Amino acid sequence: MKAIGIIFAGGQKDSLKELTQSRASSAMPIGSCYRAIDFSLSNMVNSGINKVAVMTQYNSRSLHDHLNSSKWWDFGTKNGGLFVLSPFLSKENSWFRGTADSIYQNLTYLRRSREEYVIITSGDGIYKMDYNKILEGHIAKNADITVVCKDIGGMDVSNFGVISLDEDCRLIEFEEKPLEAFSSIISLGIYVMRRELLIELIETIIPQGRYDFVRDIVIRYRKQKRVYGLMYEGYWAGINSIESYYNINMDFLRKNIRKEMFFEEPFIKTKNKDEPPTKYNTHATVRNALVGSGSIIDGHVEASVLFRNVHIMEQTRVEGSIVLEGSEIGSGCLIQYAIIDKDVKISPNQRIIGTATRPKIIGKNAVI
């Protein structure tokens, strides 16, 4: 494919509360064994994009650990590769002041490339997409910038960038997280443009003290440039709140979503861990659940997503919950509508109960 990729790993999201105190939103665990960024990375390589830069800054340690080898996503080619780009301090550079500034401080990545186009995505979107079709639509419209978008009907749009398009799908308005919705079409955080145009616009806005890609390029230049929206009809979900994170994982329990993500090509790739198979002991009962490898189940698990190396002890019920890697839940507990973060230890006979709209959160490394 004649394009390179850029993935924004995400900044601090207060809406995710303690879940992002020690990780970036793109490092959030998804579907029992994935990280959110696996979906964007897999979409890139499955679309034939073999050169991708990941822009990281906020709480990036766990993300760097996850991305320590490009082989898991098949980026290890002679003319491509996976580039994890973080801010570095020098006389010219500082911390990234925004998404556009992260590109500006790494313009050598663009200048040393020869591909004509750039696919820009966020790292916390959960979806499967063939970027070749997006590029074809971009070229067909003779667009300067293409914004991939989706009509979400009557759903709440207040946490998204909201778009209005004319009859030819040209961008009219674009507002981030509007107080009053003027459209049900949202941006999916996926953009296409020519590499040389991106360099030109970045070099124009940064000296003006403008550092945000969406606000200072897409929105600011929407009347001067040919900016078009391209509608996407497939499954897409973004991690922008506790509720959305919970719902995404619950979506993976739906047969059609699970089939699309796990069993249909092209597959979503992730970093492998050589864990033993899950062990279901004599008294274990499991219904409609995803359970990661290395786990031991002695109790009852229903309508839940469990990650690797989770231990559910006897006479414990886990229902409608997410339990992250390495957590242990003692005997006789009742866990309903909860998100149990990584390496949590819950002693016997505890009750942790939330609701489907407000799941109870237990922070990383907590002992209860």
C-alpha cells in the first residue's frame, strides 16, 4: 500500500478515572487478551501498511512494554517497521504540546518516507477496517483530507467530535464534544491525507502556536481545503469513559461481535504470552464468558470477561464483570457489574456490586 501510518496513543483521560492512572487509553485491556492499540496496529498491517509510527507520551511505560517487538504484528520488514516515538528534551524539543506537535517533533519520520499518503488514527478505537477502501474513497473524491465517520443515530454524541456534511459528503462543520448536538455523525479519529500536504500544514501551524491536529488542521482548514467525510458502517467503539470501556468488553460476549473479531480474517494480532490453558476445576461453572489463558476457575463465572492468570476461588460468583490480569478473588465472594484492575487481591466473603451503567471499579494492586 502506498501509505504510511501514524497512531496517536492518547493523552490523559480523566473520564477513565483510576483505570488510566498507570496506563494510556490505547493500552487498555480488551477482550481477555488484547490491548486497544492492537486493533489499529492490526488494521494497518492487514491493509498492507508496513511502516507505522506510534506517538506516545502520557503513562507510556506499559504501552512501551507491549510494543517492545514489532514481530507480533509482522512489521519486521526491510523497508518498514514499527516506530515508537516519545518526546525527548533538547534545545529544540520539549514535551509534546499536542497531536500536531508530536508530528512536528518527528518530521524526519515523514521526510524519510517515500509513500504518497498518510493514514492517521487514534490508538483507542476498537474496530476492523480495510484502510485500502478508505484510501480509494479519498482518491475518488480528490480530497485533501478525508475524515472517516459514522452515524450513531440517537446515541449520545457529547464525548465525540461531531460532524455535519453536505450532499456530496464535504465537511461543513466539525466540533469536538459539543454541548448541543447538531448532528448524529461522529468522527472515528481516522484521517487520510497526502504526506507532503501534512508536512506543509504542520510546518505552517506550529510557528503560529497551534498544536492540535484536529482543531488546527482539520477544522481550521475545512473551508480552504477539500475536506470530505467517508461513512463507515461496521462495528466501531471508542474508549472515552468508564461506561464505554465496560460496554466494549461486554460487546465481545455477543456472538456476532466475537465471531467478527476472533474468527474471521483478517485477524487481530497481539503480543503473545506463553501461558498454560485455563484450568476449570470440579466445581467451576462458566456461562457466556471470555477467560484468558493461565486462569484457574473454581467458582461461577457468567457474562464476564477475565484476562490472563485470574484465579476465581470456590463458592464465588462473578457476574457481568471485567477482571484484569493477575487478579485473585477469594472464596465466597459476590462480584457483580465490576471492573477489577490488574493484580488485585480480594479476600474471602467480599461483596463488590455496581450496575451496568455505573460499574464498581477496584484500582490496580488493591488489596480488599
